[in-house]
Amino acid sequence: MKNMKILFVILVALLWIALFVFSTKIILFFTGNTLKGEQIDTSTLSPDIKYHIDRISSPEGLLKMVTIEGWAFNVNYRDGSERNVSLILKGPALSFEIPAKTYDSNGIANHFKDLKISSEDLKFDTSFSVLAIPNGKYEIFVKVWETGEPFSMVQHYKNYVKFGNEFSVVGE
């Protein structure tokens, strides 16, 4: 009986240590904020993409969420097509693709009326937890595509660094 109590205490201690060590990954998993690191080819850039990143927030909240808002489109989009946007954070070892929600925008379509772009799915926003990516310098790529068609991408002109719980522009 005494051996069972000792074994139980050891198992509880090991479980507590495991939960403590992996708590961040567990919380990210259950909140849907995990990011899969992978090798993503970012060498083929397109001159046909128009984009602007309006805002990249500072990390906020318990999960240190960064929100990115902007607009993007390929000048060769067809009217009525379903359009998609994702952002790629290219780090020193791995890249992370973050899907974005898209929204209609008459203002952007009117601004580029000479390109005859319809207003569907031009604006985007997305968010990610800085806890889900390792420390390092990150390049940001904007990836756009129509459903069923090949993607195209452009590189954002600013680089960012993630250090601890911070995500900020390199040099600022």
C-alpha cells in the first residue's frame, strides 16, 4: 500500500511537470492558435499584386495575439471569382502560413477603377500568437489566389523580429 502511494505521488508529480513544460503548446492547440512550420518557396514573386498592410498590432492578451489588417489583390482577378489571401512569415529555419479572412471593399475597387477590379474579397485580416513561432527575424509575404487557380505573392517591404513576447519592425 505504501508503495502504491509513492508511485501515485511520483506519477502526479511527473504529470504536473509535463503539463507545466507543455502548457503553452497545449493552450495554443485547444484555442486553435498552433502554427505549422514548413519550408515554403517564396522565390517567385509577382508584379501583378497590389497590396497594403494597414496595421500590424503589438502582441496583445494572454496569448500575445498579433492582428494584421490590409488589402490585397492580383490585377488579373476575374469578376465574381472567390479570392483568398494568406500571409507567410518566413523565419530563419521555417515559414508559417496564416490564412486570412477576406471582405468586400468598394473603396479599394473605386480607387483602382482603371483596373476594373470588383469589390469582392479585397480587404483581409488575420491574427496569430507570437507564442506559436520561435524567436528570430521574419519576412512577411502576402499570398493571393482565386479558388482553383495558382497563387501569386509579393514580399512586404518591412522585416519583423520576434523576441520573447514581442513582435516588432526590425530597426525600430
